[in-house]
Amino acid sequence: MGQLTLISGRLQGEPTTRPTRNGGEVTFFKLKVASGNRLEFWSVATFSNTAREELAGLGEGDALSAVGELQVETYEWRGETRLNLKLTAERILALKSPPKPKKAKRAEGTGATSSTKRGCEVAAESWAALGQNDNQTVTQRFRDRILPEINEALQEGVVLGMAAPDTGGALVDDADIPF
């Protein structure tokens, strides 16, 4: 068993995923880690699905941290003994926020976007909106639309509760409701 290690660096190249003999998957990638005034290149492998999901949105040069089992091997290269640093990662944390969804393009001639409604349009369609050609009030709409739904639920045996502000969010009995 190796030493548990935490490393932070930048993704070098694209991660590759391959099937294992027992039907699982393993993902390999290289991590470029700054160590003092030199760079180290770590070979990282992970069998974890959650680690693989964290890698999914990353590209070359993106920062991440990985924790797992350390493996160090020595090898000869041009007469020089070098270290091969490997990590079998259990957890991976991307050190950047996920990309924000792109905004819809603005429709020509309007200030509104083509896929969204302005606040006044949403309010005009809500249950609380006043009627355009009548003087129907919010209270009337509440009586006409919401109360019948509440009465129907009560007839079906649904228990309704109300959280009172002075009870810390605890439900109160309907006899305690002041209306």
C-alpha cells in the first residue's frame, strides 16, 4: 500500500478512459505540478465514477487537485536516474467553477431575449395578476382559483399546515390561524 498524497496542478493533454478486465472503467491523465522552481509531470489513474465526472468538464491547462495513493518508481534515462510519479486518485476537485450557460441572443428590435419573458409579462400571466378589462382584485383571484383547490384537497383528506413566523417554522394547528 502506498502513501496517501494530495497534489494540485494543471491538466496536461486530454484524459482517456478505457475498460478494465472486470467490466469497470479506468481514466488516465497527466498532471503538470509546479514544485518549487521545477515542473513535475504526474501520471494519474482513477477508477472512481465521481472523479471521472469531475474531469468531464475540464480541458488542457485547467487546474485541479487529486488525492490518492502515491507510487514512486525509478528509471534510467540517458544514464540518469529519474523518478516516475504516479497517483491512483480516489477524489478529484476541479479548481475552476463550471462553465456558465450561454445567454440567448437578443431578438432584433427588442430589449428582451428570444427565450425569456420580461418580468411584467410573467406577472401579467400569473394567478395574482389583475384582469385587463375588469376590476378583479388579487383577493378575488385568490378566492376564485386557490381556495377551490384547497377545499378539494381538504375533501380528499389532505392535511394542510401553516408555518407561523413566531414558531421557528413549526406547523401550527388550523384552529390557531387568525382568520
